[in-house]
Amino acid sequence: MEPTLDFAASDALVVASDEAARLLRAMGHGPRLRILCLLLEAPCSSGDIARALGMREAAASQQLALLRGERLIEARREGQRVIYAIASPVVAHVVGVLRDAFCG
């Protein structure tokens, strides 16, 4: 017996699965995932992230730009510094599950 889906549910499934795939693609890179794990603990500046992860600040900034472009993180200005944070509870949940499963 073949599964049946009504068209409305099928359209919603396509949208949801495309969004999940976008999230996983953006997270599917070690340095970006480490940045997300760090931001799960607390918002940070790019300099703080680079120091904490042993990266050059330019490399951290490049990864932050990609994560921001994919809407996984958000940025706010505090004087001269830009502070980055996880953008949504969904991103925080997925990163938390991965951290618990692999870094536990």
C-alpha cells in the first residue's frame, strides 16, 4: 500500500524540508558548527569568537557572514562592537541536540 498525502500537506512538507535542509547545509561545516556551539552559550563578538576557537578574526568574520546570511545568527551593535547571537529557538534546539549527542 502506497502512502497518501493530500496536496496541502505535501506543499507544507516541501517547504519545511527545504528549510531544514538549508539549516543543515549551513551547519555542515566544522568551524561554523563550532561558532554556533559557542553562541549557544552566550552572544559574542567576532574577536571573542576568533580567540575562543583559535581562528583568525578574518576567518571568523567570513563564517559569521555566511551564518548571518542564512539567518542562523543575528547581529546587534554595542558601540564599536558587533555582537552575534543564535537567531531562533529552532537553531538553538538543533545545535543543542548536536552538542549533546557529540560533545556530551
